[in-house]
Amino acid sequence: MSPHGAVGPIEPLAAESVRHWDDEADVVVVGLGCAGTSAAITAAESGADVLALERAGAPGGTSALSGGLIYLGGGTPVQEACGFPDTPENMERFLLAACGPGADADKVHRYCADSVDHFHWLVDHGVPFSPTFNDEPNREPFDDAGLVFSGGEDSWPFTEIAEPAARGHHPRFPDTAGGFLMECLAGALGRTDARVIGDTTAVRLVSDRDGAVAGAVVRADGAERVVRARRGAVLAAGGFVFNEAMLEHYCPTVLQTYEAWRIGQPNDDGRGIRLGQGAGGALRRMHVFECALPLGPPHRMARALLVNRDGRRFVNEDTYTGRIGHQALVDQGGEVYMIVSEEIFEVNFVGMRVAWAAETVEELARDIGLPEAGLAATVARYNDAATRGKDPEWHKAPDFLVPLRAPFGAVDLRVASKTIYAPFTLGGLATDIDGRVLTEHGEPVGGLFAAGRTTAGIAAGGYVSGISLGDGTFFGRRAGAAATRTAP
């Protein structure tokens, strides 16, 4: 394989060619991020003999590098303690809108209906949450607060779709909590009888004559071994944001952000997706990705204006930064600017600073290279709306409507200027609500299950922070349980 990765299915080994199985288990789990670990825990607690394989030295994966937010709702104890009443139906209305278009309605419904139970499963498996709220949205709190707004629930257009409720659940750990979350889940896995083997890569799946997955060929210490899966195999090996060949083939826009952050780690090379594809699994939404533009904290920066190359607004600045980043990169071609005035500007947590400053809007536009009349009209229209306390164009909340006054400044948010755009992939294997991998005809591939970013999950055309860990742990559990129920 080239250093930039490969595209296409990895064909399975025929089971009849296997002369000797080097190891076997009821359920073989490939990948131990939050999805695979949850699958292995559930399968082991159901009484199955579980063999869990991890490419790195220990469980963790991209989940351990994440902020640790888990998207949960429907009326969790943390929501109730923080004064945010919620129902599964309200949560479902929001997620269908925020994670669409094309969100899997069955997955969203099941996730919302069982979200409170999933919260208790996490707590029962050692993940603690503080019953406190932090009012800085969009990212994990800098303290150990247990709840934040993490998907624009309190901003337009979602305020017209569902009652705003904070759902970003943050484990009781200061700031970035992904590593802590995985420590908790790895500890829970260690309390089961599952066997965990690190530094092991799945090379190929093994399929029988009927196309059902019977095991996997794995590589460890330079040697290959053949492992039998008596009931099923669960693929949970991450996405493909570190496979340039797959990015170029499926979602080349992500490659524009090469100099910025990629949310993942080098093992997110699409191998799990390609293994499943080779066994007959269909791919879904491979062109879809998320891309955050971290404008805050502080969220007070939402008082600024975001404009495109024409000097026009394109989004309400107080919404979720993932929504802003995706629109900026995809719809505006990565050519956007933040217009500020001296009295509202602050250097945010990633250090964004003013690149141009001027006494008039027209002069600022000339310096940037924007249409003078276009930017002047945008600022005048916005200032009029801010004076009246209502934004008819983009419905920004009144708390963030502040007229811009001279001197004016602009922050360069163009992708070409190496502004931080943080992408990751959302497409993968087609699965049902029990994690069964599906063919193009919608039929299950025998013995094959998948979860996490190896699959096309809840997030379809949009995203909310915390849904990756939520989706991964929840459907990882369901995949592990379904694999255990499969007849040998």
C-alpha cells in the first residue's frame, strides 16, 4: 500500500482455504475506540467468549483524543439537575434536523428513545458526570462541568424546530475528557473475561461459501494468524480522514484543510471500511464530513459578523461552530472573514487575531479586497437590525446583536491562510440499528457487524458535538449484543 493509502475493497480469504485456526472466539472485535470497547463489554457481559483486537498498544483510538462530549438527552439526571427539561421526542426532532438531510430516522429514533438508559449504562460502567452546567457552548468545558450546549440547540433555525435543551454530556474531568472516558471504558472491559490483544492489525476477513464472515486474518509481530469468529466479527476501526487516496476519491474538499487539524489519528485510514466492503457491505455517505471552525470560546465573539467573498453574511454567527465551519468550507469555498469592532473583539482560545483594521468599512473592504459597496451595505443593514434588537435576516439571538462602530477590524478565516478548519469523515459501512452490516440490497452480511466511524451513523448531512461518542458507544453496544445472539 502506498504511503497515502488505498481505495477499494479488501477481498476476504475463503474459509475453505484455512487449514488451521490459530485462535477463536464467539465474537471478534476489531478496534478498541469507544465503539469497539462498548461492543466488547456488552458481548462479554452477555456471556460470549470475546477476543478484542487493537491496532495500537491499548484501547483508546480517536475516542481518547476527543474532547469527551457524549450527546445524550431525553431527560437525563444531569439535564434535570441543571434545569433543562427534555423528552426523547424533543431530542429526536432536533437531531433529525441538525444531523440531516438524510439522517437515518430509525437510528435517530432508537438512539433518542434509549438515551437515558444509555446514560445509566455509561455511569454503571464507571463514567461519572457532574450535575453542573457550563454556559460556554460548542466544545468541552474547561472545568469538569457535566453539561453544555453542543450543537446549536439554542440558535436559529433549531429554536423553531425543538425546545432548546443542552445535551453535550461531559465526563467529570477537567477540559478534554476523551482520554479519561476511554480509561473508564477500558477499565470496564478489563473487568470482563474478554481477551484484549494490542499491536494487532486486521489484514483480511475470512468468509465462508455463503458469504458469511467466519473470522479474520490478523498481523502481529510481523506474522499473520487466522482467527475464527464463531458467532460474528465487529468492525470498529475508525474512519478514513488519514487516507489521502480515499479522501481524494470520496470527499476531496477535506484535502483543502491539509495544513489544519484533522480530527483523528493515523490509524483512521479506512481499513475497517474496506474490510467490510470486501465482505459485501455497502457504503453510505462517503462524501459527507464534518468541519469545525473554532471561533470560540469565548462565545461573546458571536457578536461579530461573518461574511463571504462578496461581503455578505451567510450564517447566524451564534450557531454551532461545526455548522459554521462546514458552511464556510463547502458553501463559501473557504473564503470567509470575521468583521469586528474594537469594543467587541477578543483573542479567542486558538489565538485568532485581527489581520486588517480601518476607520471606515469601505477602507477595510479595500484593504481585504472585498466589494466596498457590498460590505458597507451588510454592516449598515446589520447595525440597523442590532439597534432594533432583532435580526430578520439570520435571526441571531438579541444577546449577540451589537452594532459595529469604528474602528473596524477583520479576522482572516480563509482556508488558504491556514486558518484552523478541523475535519473528519462521517461516511462508512451501511448498518441497521443492531449494527448488522448491510449489502446494497439491504440484506445483512452474515456474521458481520460494525459501529462507530467505520459506519455511516446518525450524522448524515450535519453534525453536533458529542454524537460520535454517543453513536459509537450506543450502537457499539447493540452490535456486540447482536453478534452474541447470532447462531454459531
